[in-house]
Amino acid sequence: MSAVITAVFVIACLVLIVSILMHSGRSAGLSGAIGGGAEQLFGKQKGRQYDTLFDRVTKIGAVLFIVLAIALTALQR
């Protein structure tokens, strides 16, 4: 059981890292480098959709990270 939770925890960590890096910031970040051409081609709305998607993925990843960290701590006792 602990091995399964640890594997899911590692996947959640990687998803969280990638989703945070893909957020656009003041300098547009990695999502601006990847989606920048799409924004110019399809307009600003496409970039906002990506930001909304990354916001949701980040929130879900953060909640999953916290829940799994607590579960792993409880299993060690």
C-alpha cells in the first residue's frame, strides 16, 4: 500500500512542478514560449484557456500532494 501511495505521490509532485512552470507570469514564463505563437494566431482567448487549465491542474496537484503527504506520514507510524 505504501509503495502505491509513494508512486502516486511522485507523479503528483511531477505534475505540480510542470504545471507551476507552465504558468504565465509577468514575463510570460514557459507557457508564453510554448503558447505564444498560438496567442498571436488565435488571439488572446487561447492563452487564457491555457492559464485556466494550468490553474486547475495546479490546484488539484497541490491538494493531492498534501493529502498524499499526510497519508504517507500516517502510514509510517
